[in-house]
Amino acid sequence: MYYRGMVSSLATTPAFLRLAAHPLRWRLLSELAKSDYRVRELVELVGEPQNLVSYHLRLLRDGGLVTARRSTFDARDSYYHLDLERCAHALAATGAALHPALHLTPPYTPPHPAPLRPPARRPRVLFACTGNSARSPIAEALLRHRAGGHVETASAGSHPRDRLHPGAVTVLREHYGLDVRDRRPRHLDTVSGHRFDYVISLCDKVREVFPGFPGRPLRLHWSIPDPATADAAGLVRTAAEIDSRIHYLLPVLTSQEAPP
């Protein structure tokens, strides 16, 4: 009778709790909450064999918490990404399953923006992609807009184009009310001597050719496909994904003082 009760209890345990409660899966979720990574990088970070890491990543993918994309630098590799939006909804559902009073309606929404604790200076963030014509300028514009002056942001590329992608300019204007028509792509060399607190790559190719930056900034990676040949709907989806990632980056930037 006791055993049957245990089985029944496990069967009704929320899926998120079953997935996240495993120590190794929690460590993988914690690392992926910071940045997208390849399997071999996760193996190094958690100090476990590759076959074991791959097994638990598969469970997280099957549970819908983690997705994988083929690397545009080396198609034999895949980058794993944690869907924080899905995690937020899963956490809300988990609380409600325990007691109705714990239901979060709506799920937790990070503040836009949270004030910095004085006398902290504004964190400095650099976004980079290959052409600096779509992904990184979109990220730069959206972070500047969402942060409300609390974050310094810039963008650059390893092989900058002559001008911004017209579709990116249109998406920012029509969907976010942002005008970037006067913005011009620039090379990473123009900012390589600047100090940043966070350096975020948005394409797999540029991640491999990053120059060194003074002050040892925190390097993060968002593996986002190149929208250069995408139609209007594809560019809207790209901007929405970047905006979602910024939505969850902001509390990290604004809840603590920037490094000296």
C-alpha cells in the first residue's frame, strides 16, 4: 500500500519539479541560464562524462525546457539554450500544484528597469555578430530602450556590412517604435580597447574570433541564426527572441553593481 502511494505521488509530481530536482540537471539548467553552450563546454563546466551530460540534456529537451540549434560555425556542433519563458510558466504551474495560494498570475516578470544601487556605475554591454547589420544592432537598440538609461550598450561586427539590414530597421520602427536609420555598422576593432562588463555574441561565427577586451568582461553567447535572408516574419521572430533574452538579462544587469 505504501509503495503504491509513492508511485501515485510520483505520477502527479509536476514535470518541471521531476526534471529540475536532479542535481546534474539542475547544474545544467543553472549554466544554461547564463549562456548558450555546446555539449563539450557543458561537460567541462559540470565536470561529468559527455555521455551522461548528453543523456540529461536529452531529458531536458524532451521536457521542453532546453532547445538545440546547429552551430553556424561548425555544423557538427549544436548550441543548447534554456527557454526561460517556459521555465517561468512551469514554475508558476508547480506552485499552483502544491497550493492554490502559490499560483503566480502572471508568472514572474522581471522589472523594466530596476534602479541601480548608488553609487554603482552603469554596466557596459557589447553585442556582436558577424555583419553588425541585424542581430547585434537590434539587441543594442532594444537593451538601450528597455534599460531606460541604466545600461551603456554598444554593438559591432567581425565583418561589418555597409549598412543596417533594411528589414531590421523596419522591425525596430514598426514593432518597438525605435528609429535606427542613422546607425552604421562598425568593426570590432573600433571597440576592442574599450572596457565592457558583458560581451555578448549573437552568432556562432563571431564567437570564435572575439578580440581580447581589457578588464576581463563576462562573455556570454546567444546562438541566434542569421536573419539576413529571412523574410519580414523571420526578422520579427528574431527581434522577439532577442527581446525575450534581454527581458531576462535586465534583472542581472540592474540588480547588482557593475564590476569596477
